[in-house]
Amino acid sequence: MDCLYLSSREQNRTYRYSLPGVHGRNDSTRFGNNSRTRDIARDSEGLIWVATDDSEIPVRCYNSSGRMVSSISGDIVSSATGITIDTEGNLWVSNNQEGIICSIDITE
């Protein structure tokens, strides 16, 4: 089944829709109350990587139950606006504060 994942900045959660022909939500995952979601990406294991506006923990990783299982601190990436994962399993994070795009190996 193909799915479309959308993040809601105001509701701080992601929604999953079945494709083709979006008829209604299948599921949603909430990301806590400490920050607002900026962007999301799913890795090959189904983990949800979230770019947030939190300067202490700008990148967080959640399982499908919405529990945070990993994070990348502001010491490594000071800001996270956009996020994606390439076919090799590298996490790419846009850092608008410093005007750079970071590649982080999350395969280990």
C-alpha cells in the first residue's frame, strides 16, 4: 500500500493517508508539546524523523506509536527546517540559521 504522510505544524503531528485516491486518514502520530513540527521524513524502518523549531533538540526520531526513540541535539545541528532521507539512509537537514544543508549517517 502506498501512503502519503503530511505534517501539521499547528497540531504538531503527522497524518497518514492511503493512496491512490485519498479518502480519509488512516492514522496519526503526535510529537509531544515542546516544539512545533517543521518537516518530517520516514526511514526504511518506519521511524519518523522530525525537524522542529526547538534549538536544544532540533531533530527528533519517533516510532509509529509516537514515542521519541532518538534525537540529534542542537550541538550537532543548530537549526532544522527541512528534512529528508536519501536511498543510502543518510538524513539530510536544512539549517537555515547557518545557511547550510547537513548530511547525517543514521544507518548505524
